[in-house]
Amino acid sequence: MKKVLVTGGAGFIGSNFCNLCKDKYEVIALDNLFLGDEANLDKGIKFIKGDACKTEDLDKAGPVDFVVHLAGTSSAPMFMGNGLVKGYVNSVESFLTVLEWARKNGTKKVIYASTSSLYGNNPLPLTEDQHVTPLNHYAVTKELYEHAGACYNKVYPEMDIIGFRFMSVYGPHEEAKGEFANLISQFCWDMARGLQPVIYGDGEQTRDFTNVRDVVQGITLAIETNKKFGADVFNIGTGRATSLNEIAEALEKAFGNGIQAKYIENPVKEGYVKGQWADISKIKEVLGYEPKIKLEDGIKEQVENVKIDRIRQTSSDKLR
Ligand SMILES: NC(=O)c1ccc[n+]([C@@H]2O[C@H](COP(=O)([O-])OP(=O)(O)OC[C@H]3O[C@@H](n4cnc5c(N)ncnc54)[C@H](O)[C@@H]3O)[C@@H](O)[C@H]2O)c1
């Protein structure tokens, strides 16, 4: 069985990967619990509470065939104010430490999270060969990952380094991310509490909302392929743009509670992304990826999960 170390394994995408792949691979989740939650992981998954910036913590996993590096400072607002220096250090140090550790331990491939935020307001659809000018520090760290990965692979070509530019990912286990979670989750949580979801501007801004299971599919395909890549990057999305108005309508329908969105003036004056829609022809052709989860189904599932959590919460409140 292939052995896969997932840094950031107790986080949103990491825990979904570990849970969905636990029978296919020997997965080891490593997380410092800065944002993740060990409770996100299914029983039986090996968990290391550790820091991806520390070789001695990575050593606890022992040699592995693949590393999926999802640890790091995972969204743009985390770099604001006092978070700036720590945000950069955590992301950059963890990536470089993981590359060094992986190579020295004979790892075949390092697969890491880049981001669609790199594209800023580039022309749509977003293609991997576009020139990118990151609009925020978070995106700068991911551009650095891509360049550092390419340089590293030139010196050490035996280990493939594959980056995925995830679009706007939604799905279960985002609770620990709180205000940094995807808009679908945040809108869901608001509506479950009887609050109106807040939309900036007219709601016509779009995102390529991608179910986390499709992200897991892409990572798995990169693990499974026998093709040699050197260092490369791929978009993972659905190839479809959906407006926030459409999301709010779909959620209103799924909740059936008549709660509609509240519109406010956009407080983000600089660098706000107006549209996002990935061209996914590269990942389709090279890895055979095909998005499988329809947005309507993903949203229904998300609403059902939130309703169940609500019922659980209400009954435990009654017990107190
Ligand atoms: N969620 C999205 O829509 C999205 C989109 C594009 C890219 N990404 C990237 O994907 C990756 C995973 O994102 P996510 O949404 O699951 O975020 P997340 O914050 O839930 O996951 C990151 C996990 O890494 C852990 N972590 C942070 N620094 C660490 C360190 N030094 N050592 C060990 N663990 C550490 C955190 O505790 C957290 O559990 C991130 O790199 C993020 O930038 C996410």
C-alpha cells in the first residue's frame, strides 16, 4: 500500500483527503492544529500533532512514498496586521522543509496546494500559462511555492513536484476555519442560525465553486499516474462560473426557510476578485480528471450536514 503523508491533514481539505483515501493508502495526517481539528479525521487514521516546519516532527511519519503538502497559512486575511511575518514564515518554511525532508527520505512526489488567487483579475477562463500578478501576500507565497518547486526540481529532478491551483473549494469540515471558510459554508452557517447571508456589491461576482471531493480526485490522480512531470502546475476546478446570487438562491431553496441575502457595499477596495472560472483542459488531458460533484448536489449535502449539526447542538443544549 502506498504511504502518503498529508501535512495540514486535520484541516479542511487535508481531513477530507485522509478520510476519503484511508482504505486506498496508508495515510498519515500531520497538523499543528493552528486551524485544524483532529476530530475531522476518521477513526484509525494515524495523526501526528506536529509542525511541518520541523524536520523532527516530519521524521515521526517515517519514510513515505508521497507527501501532500496542505499545511501553511491558508487564506489572504490571515496575512493582515500582525499576521504578516508569521504568515510568510509559516508557509515558506513549511514548504521548503517538506521538500528537503521528502527528498532526503526518498519520496517519489510532493504534491502541494497552490491557489487560484494567483490569477487575480486575469481574463477568464483562467489558464495555467497566463502571466500572473498576485494581488495579496497569500497569493505571493503560493507563487513562491511554484517558483521554488521548479528551481528545486532542476537541482533534484528525481522527485516530482506538482502544484494544484485550487479554485474556490467547499465541503464538510470547514468549521475550524471560521471567518476564513468558503462563502458557501459561511452562508450556510448564517442561514441555519436564521441570519441573512451578506453579499458584497450586487452579487454578480463569480467563483468556480469546487467540491472538496473533486479536489481529492485530482490529488489522487497525481499520486496514481506513472507519468514523469518534473515540476508542474494544474488548475483544479469545475470549469464553471457561478455568481454569489445563484449560490444564495440555491441555499434558500435547499433550506426552504425564505431567508434571502443582504447586500452591502463592498468594503474590499483593492484586489477584490470579480470573476473566477478555471480552464481545466490541462488536468483533464494529462491526468484524466473529470469533476463529478454537481454544485446543486454539493449544496444540498452541505445544507443537510448543517441541519444535522444544528439538531445535535440543540439536543445537547437541552441536556445541559
Ligand atoms: N480551501 C480553499 O478554497 C483553498 C483554495 C486554494 C488553495 N488552498 C490551499 O489549500 C491548503 C489547504 O487549505 P484548507 O482550506 O484545507 O485550509 P486549512 O486551514 O483548513 O488547512 C491547513 C491546515 O494546516 C495546518 N497548519 C498550518 N500551518 C502548519 C504547520 N506549520 N505545520 C503543520 N500544520 C500546519 C492548520 O492547522 C490547518 O489544519 C492551504 O495551503 C490553502 O492555502 C485552499
